[in-house]
Amino acid sequence: MSTKHVILTALLAFFVLLTANAQTQKRESFTVRITVTDSLSKETIIGAALQMKSLGIYSVTDMNGVGTMVNVPRGQAAVEISCLGYESVVRTINVTKELVLSVRLIETSLQLKEVSVVAKNSAAGAATSSQIGRQAIEHLQATNLGDLMQLLPGQLMQTSDLTSVKQLNFRTAGSTNDANNAFGASVIVDGIPESNNAVMSDKVGNTTAGNGIDLRQMGTDNIESVEVIRGIPSAEYGDLTSGAVIVKSKSGKTPYEVRTKVNPTTINSSFGKGWSLGAKNGFLNTSFDYAQAWGDPRTKTRSFDRISGSVTYATTFFKKLRTKTKVSVNSLIDWAGQDPDEAANGTFTTQKDFKIAVSHEGKLALNLPLARTITYTAGVSLSDKQSTTSTYVTKSGIIPIITATETGYYDVPFQSMSYQTSGGAISSPKSYFLKLSNSFGASIKKFTHQFNMGLEYRYEVNKAKGYYNDNELLPLRPNSDGRPRPYYEIPALNQLSGYFEDNMAWKIGKTKFKLQAGVRYTHLQPGMDEQVWSLSPRLNASIQFTKWLDMRLGFGQNSKTPGLVHLYPEKTYADKLAVDNSGAANPDERMLIYHTYVYDVQRTSGLKNATNTKYEVGFDIKLSENHKLSVIGYWDNTPNGFSTLGKQFLYTSNVYKMGQGMINNPGAKPTIDWANPARVDTMWMSTGQYGNYNWALNKGVEFDLDLGRIESWNTSFYFSGAYMETSSKTTLRTISTPKIKDLTLYPETNTTPFKYIYPAGRNVYLDRRFSTQLRGVLNIPSLRMVFSSSLQVIWYTYTGSTNRAMDPVAYIIPDVANNNFIEFPITQEMLNDPDYKIMGILLKDARISGNDNPPIIQPPLMMMSSRLTKDISKMAGFSFYVNNTLFYQPWQRSNISTTLTEKNQGTFNFGMELYFKF
Amino acid sequence: MKLFKIKTILILLISIHTFTSCVDQEPQTYIDEFSVTMTMPEDLGDSIHFANQTVILKSNRITYSAITDSLGKVVFNNIIPGVYNISTHQELTSEISLVGDTLQYQLFKKDSLVLQINKSIKANLIISKVYAAGTKDNNNKNYVADKYLEIYNNSDTEQYIDNTFYVGLVEAESVIAYPASKNPGFVFARQVFRLIADNTKDTIPPGGSIILTNSAIDHTQFSPNSVNLRIADYEAKNTTYSNNSDVKGLELIYSAFPSLIYMNLINGGDNSAFLFKTTENVRSFPIYYIPGKEQGNRYMRISIQYLIDGVETLKNYANTGPRIESKRIQTYVDAGYMFISAVSGYTHESIERRVDLKKSTSDRVYLMDTNNSSNDFRAVTDPTPRKYDKPLLTAK
């Protein structure tokens, strides 16, 4: 079946479901009306959301505070009632007749006994995720979305630094960013995925091309809640591998709220307000956020500024259609330059990133049996990234200025010393997103089903000036990677996807089963040579044997489509010196000729989606009403992450020397006898294309133990942690130039007539970590105060890499006539012969004996952090935090080190926040 | 009020007096006696003693000298305890000198030492300058194209350079791979260049020199402090620096780093260099991985019997100074070491041989050649090719 047919069939099926009527399902059904009121004022609450997730039913309270859910089938159902600023409530109701109920919502406040300043785990039977609510965000004093991730099991405490790019890695044990893991982490804000797919490598300053979203762009003061899915996500979420972060912005009535966070490196102020525009006119929310950070207040060589604002309008039409429209702007400025105390030399790098985004979401309560709630989402995100730099270009030796963009020999100017120059990059990633989804529930015999299905379309493009030099004769990068690259001719990305998911529940005896089974189809660049598609099945299951024990099982595949940077790499420029008379005494005789060979790859065809397979198994034990233990083991493999392709191309290049093709011309530049070079070199280079040769495996066990609240201490305890292991390798065969002792054999560099091929995947990088966090949360409602303290212990940190014995498995020689390579196998007999030579070079010198580096194991390391949040009155409050409260910076040494190193350096940090609500 | 002020001042003065009285003013402990007895080389027989020669004890802070008695013994009295380099030398004939030395001798109590004196043959051709630090260009950025080595004819006869002369740069791993102490008889090179590739020969007159560089151009146009190397005699032809087609090429025999085909003079060091002569096929000399490794960099092993001259130039580390244990050249070739003051270079510092004031005349400069670079060399700034007139080089 062709791609077009698949898409058409999916569309047809969707609309059939959408328009199907209830004729076939004549089950008994009722109307449920729920009046929602404020627990204290007793006033009705307008705009509260009512959801029966298992049946796909959605409603919003009207001007009288009444939410109406029609055609609710007979039976038990859970209703979740939520509203901004209130504690959410879940009620299980037994629908046997028309029901009129009332629910009181309690305003979220530190006066409550229950405060949520830690992440909450998801229930069994759905994706493994952590829910981070508004109180947790405020208590953490997060300045950006990335700060919140330290609340997840196994994640380490962080010191917030806004002056460097912050990206999201899921379940990795290594200390450095894994680009593929970060690229495969989806961040979805109000239903619209943030996308890096159209970001190019701008070559100036930081780039997030082929890497994760920069989490610094999102302040936290306008966030209502964050769900971090690190397990197997619902089929609704796609274009990801490692996980997803679902961000929900504030929408609804809120007081005026002014917040200011200050710590030694950062100032972050925000303003927000949500107005109720009257019973019929919905809600209008605005937010404004400004953050400024310096890397180190002593040496002001880096700074970051963030200004963002948004206006959100939510309203309900005809009691059936709930819409939310949001316009947001975001401006980031990264600056790096000289310290003001330094003698100014005019060097700096500035990156300005301006983004305007418009999103619109509608939820239509159709209440048809096969189309209960229709949701549509549309989003446009327009970015303008401008990077400028002024710098000195330095190099050991002469700096040829090669600007050629076509293959040929060029008489090039050159610099013999450093020079100051400037340039930059202009990039305009634009992203358009459309999504239409439907959900409905049904009970078939003992099974209850809740179906979700949807279609998504993304269009992502980046037409811009790209990388440029202010003066082409003084390039920023005087090398083959420094040619200007306009993005105008880079094609746009078209991505179509569809998903279908069934959330089943049934009961056999006392055993309850839940199964979330879904499949997602993703197709990138349909109809083009480089098109790529994938089908991703996903399963999350749970079995509840008793009320206190749930088993979890999960299997899922996720796919991340390649970005523009992977599909449309830049031309490869190979520059080689052909004539050198640059050192001639007479300036008029000086000449430097370079041969430029341009390999125009145009596009990477054959690139696959990075596909990730996850398995999860775990259990939840309810030890008592207040004590819960959740343990999850995971195995998360991405065998085909994006990497270089390793494909080579061939070309020949002439060299001319004085008397050998170069004829001396006293008083003038030498004349070149092009037909008679001193030498013709056969050269080979990498094409610069991308492949799928990055293999990564994350596995481990996460646990979360809710130790409950000790009433007499007013304190709750939580103990969480994880054992994580990350291994990675390349599955690409390595091409290696032979080592030559006798330099007369092949006197010019990089001109050996063959190269060895070593087997793939022999050397593995391995990181392991076992860490725990014990959190104590002291909450004194009468004082409106929460104090929490976290004790983090990294019990075990292992960093290792193998350096295995390896023999070359083959050697390749260029076949210039056919522009190809011929591969010859290397046999064991050849390797056994100590005198065996390939083209004069001893084969035994190519044998790698291997010598594994000893793994580095760090001793246990402890750190404590403390936080306090206190409402001074109903209108004002403050928070205060101290990271590494005990200023514990022990001198330790690893198992292989002979010297002591001071640990926890730079982790001591403190700050405070003031807030006013009126 | 006035009384109060006076009281305060008095209390302060008394306090200061009390505290200063607590300062430990115990006198410095000296070593009463340290004797050094010289043992002469066997072939000189027992009748010749190392008499009336100066022996120098030198630490980072202080230098002592004393004259040997008729039996070749010297006694130092009232020595401050410390770590000393001990050296002495005697001009036996115009071609042979006697040298004795030991490095890093720990002298913390009354002690005696028997110092072996070795015979040292004076070379006609000697390495006289190692300029590797580089400098700053007109924009005050690093400039490294102007590095050079100079070889000087310290004899009274014309010397001929033919295709049997080689220059080597010694292995310079940060963790020393081939210390002299563990490799008697050999030196391991990171690079070897042959001075003349064909069957021609060059003549160096007495007091003349040859200059080896990576870029034989006038560098002063790019860096005001730099040097004009158009007068260089040999150039390592390469594609990194501007080459002068009028200057002869050095032939690269071996490079531990295949892409480095020019002289790998490291800005900060180590840059120990040696001059050797052999008719053997140097390309066939064995090369070895670092002991204990079977991959990585490989170094060419050269028998010390071929060496004409060598100079140990070490990197100066910020807190510890040069690492003496990094000596890779045997002490009978170079008993000492020299280093520039900068840790990373770019200071236009050069390591240059001192002028032998006893021998030199107004018409002819002779350079020091005691086979001890601590004695023979000095680090000077702003080197000038073929010139030896810096005050540090001509000081007594």
C-alpha cells in the first residue's frame, strides 16, 4: 500500500468515526450535572473543567458553575474536577439515573495540610510520568523549565545557570549532554510541540541543531503544571524517543501576581493576572517575565537576558466548545565577551532569539457515541535567530582566504598573522502545527474502552540568510567549514502522523486489568527521495491483584524524525594546497593557489528515523493509606541514533612545485603549467552526510517511596532514587589511515593509497550511577509555611570506556575511474604473518592490542539543600533556598586517582523569592 | 577624652609589642660541613687529580663555590640545607674537558659525596640557540611561525655539513616516556630531520652558524618583535607556514605525529634537541611505543654514540618549575638543563649559549661548551639570528 493510500485510509477512518451516529449503540445513558463551588466563599466557580477520562467525556462549568455531561452510560465512572488555583478533585460516581451533584473545590494554599512540593508519580496503567504542580514549582524557585527536572527520581540537584544552554536528557547516567537523547525529548506547551527540527547549525555561538530544545526559553511563573513522561508515552505523543514534557500554562481567573527571584547570578521577575471577563465572555490571562543572569558575578564574560510575555484567552461557545487562544512572545539574548576590567579589543558574541507563537485549541463536546470530545489544535511559531560575533582569527602559520564555492584551482589571498573580523548567522525556523483528535468511551461486555485517535500535520521550514561573513576577504572561519551558507534553498519538512489508542479496563474476579494499547504512524517528507516513515506500537499494562498491589508492564517504540540539519547537510568543501610561493622575497612573486573540490551532497537519502524501544516492568505497593512504594525497571534502547554516515568521496588534486609545473617569473607571480604537475594526489573525504550509527542503551531501576506524614512533626517524608546505566557506542565501521614509519614511502600527508577498516561497535562507553534523595517536607498550616530539606547521596558513580583489541577486517583502495572504493578482506592468515605488507606497509602495525582503560569509580558523595516558602499574609510571601546547605565540599579521590579533588564545587548557592498576590 | 586616646594608643602599642615578641627568631640552622671528593676517569690513571678546580653548589636560592685541593677534594662549610645541583668542569685540552655533576642532591645534614668525573669530547658543531617560544603579532595575538634552531661552529676549522648530519627533537610526552635514567645509551626522538638530502655539502666557517626554521621569511612585518629569517639556511618545507623557495629544505626522516611535517618546537617546551651524525640508514632505526603501551605515539630510538651535541630544554611549570626528572638526555651529553621563564611561551624567549669570555676575542666569538646547559645556556628575550651579544650571554 502506498503512502498516499495509508494517509487517505486513515483520514477516511477518522471522519467515519467522527460522523458516526449513535444508531448502532442504543445503550442506556444519563445526564450528569455537577455544580462546582468554592469551599470557603460558597460562590460558584465558572470555567472549571470536568473530565470523565475513561469515557472521553469533557465539560466546563457554565456561568452558574454547572458542568453538564450528557449521554453518560450506566455504570461507575471517575470524574476529575479541576480549576486553576484550586486543588483538583477526583470523584467516583455510580451513574444509574440522571444525577445532580455538587462539588466544593478548595483553594490551593499553604494553609492546607496537604501541600505538593514534590513530583507525583502517575497511576499504574498509563505512561510512567511525574506530575509537577504549581506549589512544587514555586517552592523550587525554578527560573526555567530545566530546573524542574531535578524533582524526577534519579536526577541530581542542580545549580541554576542561565548563561549556558540547558537541554533535557531522560534516564541517562552520564554527566554530559547526549544530543540524540535531547533531540528525542519532546516538549509540548499547551498542546503544541516545541520543535528543533528546523534549527540549523548556525556556526556562531550556541546551536541546538540536532539537539534538544533550550529549556531556558521557558520561565516557570506562568506554568500551571508540568507532566514529565519518561516511560512509554501515549500514542498521542510523537516525534520523540526519550520522553516528553507536557507543559500546561495558566488559564483562568487568578489574582495579580508579582514575583521576583534573586540569587547571586540571576534576577527573575514576573507579572501575571487572569481576569474573568464575565459569565459569558471567558477568561483573559496575561503574563510577563524578565530574567537576567551573569555566569559569574566576578568575571562578567557571559550574560543571558530573557523577556517573555503571553496573552491567553479562553472561552466557551454554546456550552459545547471550549477554546483557548494564546499569543506569546519570547526574546532571548546570550552575550559572551570580555570582562569590563579587561582592555577592550572589540571581541564579543551575541545571540538574539526572538519568537512569536500563536496557538489555538478547541475542545468540542460532541457527545456522540463515537465522537465524544473532538479536540483540535493549531499552532504557528515564528523564530528569528540572529547571531553576531566579532573576533580575532588566529592560526599557526599562514591563513589562506579560500572563498571558492565551485570546484577548481584558485589563486587565493592569504594572511600571515591574526586578523580581526566579524560576521554571524541569521536563521528563521518556522513551525506550523495542526492536530485533530477524537476521544470516546464504550463499554463492551466487561471491558470498558476509551479510544483516542488523531491526525497531526507539521510543516517546518527555515528560509534565511544563514551563516555569513561581514567581509569575505576576512572570513570568520578561514577553513573548509567557513563558507557562507544561505538556507533559502533548503526544503521544508512535512510531517504527517496519525495515532489510535485504546485504554481498556476490565475485571476478572478481584483482579483488575488496565491496558493502554496504541499505535502511531509517522511519515516525513512523503513523496520525496528522502522520505522516511515509521510505525510505533505502544503498550502500558497494569494488573491490580489486590487493593495494595499493582503490577506494571510496558513496551513501546518511539520514533524521532531527522531534522533539517540531518537531511540537508551543507556542501563539503575540500581545499588543498596546490602551489605555494607565499614565502618569496619579492612580494610581487608571492602566490598561493588552492585546489577546491566541492561535494554537493544535497540531501541525505536513506536516513531512518531514530527509533527507540522501551520495556518497563514495575510494581506499586500501597503499604498503608499514607505509605506507597513504586518501583520501575526500565530498558531503553536507541540502536540507530543520528550520527555521521562515514561515507567517503574521491577526487584528485594536483600539486605544483618550483620547476615542476611551477615556472619562476622574476618580478611576477610564477606561471603554472597546469598539464604537468609535480604530483597528482588521490584524496578522499567524508561526504558530511548523516547516518543512523549511534547506539545507546539506558537501563535501570527507579523507586519512589512515599513515607507519609508524621502528624506530630507536621512533616512528610519522601525517599526516591534510581540506579541508572547508560552505554553507548558507534555501530559504524571505522576507516583509519595506516601508520607509516617510513616517510619516504608516501611522503605527503593523507595520500596513503589505502585505508584500513576496523569492525564496528567494539568500544563502548559506560556510565553507571546510583543516587537517592530523601526529602522531608515540614508544613505548618497555621504559619502558612513549608520547609523542605533534601539529602542527596550519590552512592556510586562509574565511568568507563573499553579499548578492545581489534584487527582490521578489510582495507579499501580508491577506484578513481569509477569514483568508488574497492574493499579487500583481511584474513587471519594475513594477520598471523608478522611480515605481511599491504602496499609496502606492515599489517602488524595496524593490529590494536587493546588495553581497557580502568573504570573510574567515585566514592559516595552527599549534598543537602533546603527550601522555605512562607506566606506572610494572603497578599505576600517569600521563599528562600540554600543549595549545599552544609557547604560540604569534601576532598575525595577516585579509585584510580592519586590526588584529591574537591567535590561539590560551585554547588553552594542561595537565593530568595518575594511574591505578592492581590 | 584625650586621656582615653592615649590609653588606647598605649594598649595598641603594648599589644603589637607582645605579638611581635612571639615571632620565632631562632637562628637559621647550617650544615657544618659538606665534602665532595672527585673520582677521575679510569683511563687518566691515579696520578692525575682534579686539583684547583671550582665546584659549584647551586639551589634555587643560593650558590656556593669552592676550590678543590691538590687531591681533588673540596669542603663546604656553613651550608644552608636544601636541594642542590652540584657541578664542576675542567678544560683538559682544547678538545677534551672533564665534567662532573649531580642533580637534585638533598643536603640536609653533614654529608660527603664522591663525584664521578667524566671525560667530555668538545664538539666542533654545537646547538647554540633553541627559539621555540614564539611571540605576539601586531594584534597582540600569538605568533609562532618564527621559531628556529641555530647550530654554531665553535671550532677553529671549517666544518662541512653533508647528508650524514641530522637534527632530532626529543620525545616530550607530558608523562615522561623515556627518561635518561632508564635508557642509558639511547635518546628517543619525536622528530628527526636530515640537514641535507642530496650528495652536496655546505661549509660553515669557524664562528659561523646555520639556521634551521619552519618559515624562512621576514617575520618582522607581522610581529614587530620577531626576526627576519630570510637568512635561514634550512627550512622544514610544509603547508602550514609560508615557505621560501630560495632556502634549502630539511628532509623529514621521522615524525611521531604524521601530520606534523615541520619542526615540532613546542612553545612552552620540552624542546630538548640534539645533533647527530651517522652514515647508517636512519630511516631503519627502530621506533617504539611508549613503554607499557601498544598504540599511540611512537618514537625513534637513536644510539647516543652518534650524538655530536645535545641540549636539554625543559618546560617551566607554573608552581613547581621545570621537572628535573624529565631529563631525557644523558648527563655526559648535557649534565644540566635550561628553560624559559614563561610557562606557555609566546614571550619571544630563546635559550641561547653563553659566550666563552676566556677564549673569545674581539674578532671571534667562542661559545661555552662544558656539556652542562645549566652552565652553558641562558634564556634571553628578543633573539637575533647569528648574534651572541645579549648581556646575559656575555656576563661573567
